[in-house]
Amino acid sequence: MRNGPLVAAIFIVWTLTLDLGTKALMVANEDSVIVVYNARDGRFAARIVMSLAALAATAALSKLARWRGYPEIWGLWIGTGLLVGGVLGNGVSRLLFPRGVPDFILVGRDAWNLADFAIGVGTTGGILSLFATALVAYVRGRIQVARP
């Protein structure tokens, strides 16, 4: 049994805990910090389906990599864990905070929270990790073909 799913689960729990904890802290101190509530429909069900698809794709790609003799794609598992943890964090926040999802990190004219960053970093990091793994596989294949 490979440890990729365990790594993803750890990052899901870590992201969810950190996100909900910081949101609760900011809402509790709302009088001294800026908190913007996002009450828009987040299409939570669709995001859960896409997160499950990301987990399934990660498992399939990881299995394919092992079958081809390559090591575990750790970056993809970590990225998927961050993505799913962020989606769950924002989804659960809609249930916990009646005014909407609290955003408290001001970036220009936008307000974000840790779940938003986890989704972006997880997606970007996972894709970059996949490309890096594919590049290594390509170079290894070219080197093996070049050897007599």
C-alpha cells in the first residue's frame, strides 16, 4: 500500500482545521479586524464532485506512475489534499457562519481566506508536480533509448 492517500488525508485535515480555526478567530475578533462575508452561492455540491474527481484522477495517475516504474507523485497528492481541504473549508463555513464565508485577507480590492489560497496553491502545485514528473519520465526514457 502506498502512502499517497494518507498524505492527501493529512493535508485535507490540516487545511480544514487551519482554515476553520482562522475564520473562527477572525469572526470572534471582528471588531478589530476587517471581515468580509461572502454570501454568494458557492455551488458546493459541484465543487465536491470536482474534488472527488481530482482524488480519483490523482489515484489513477499515481497507479499509472507506479505501474511504469516511477515513484509516488507526492506533489500531486499534496496539491489534491490542499484543494479538497480548501473546498471543504469553504463549504463547511457556509453552514457554520450564517452571514456567509468570512474572508479576512485583503489582496488589492479582493478579500480571501486560507481555504481560497489552499485551493489555488493546491491546484497549481498539483499540476506543476504532474508536469515535473512527466518531464522526468520523458528525460529518463530518452536517456534509456540513447544508451546502447
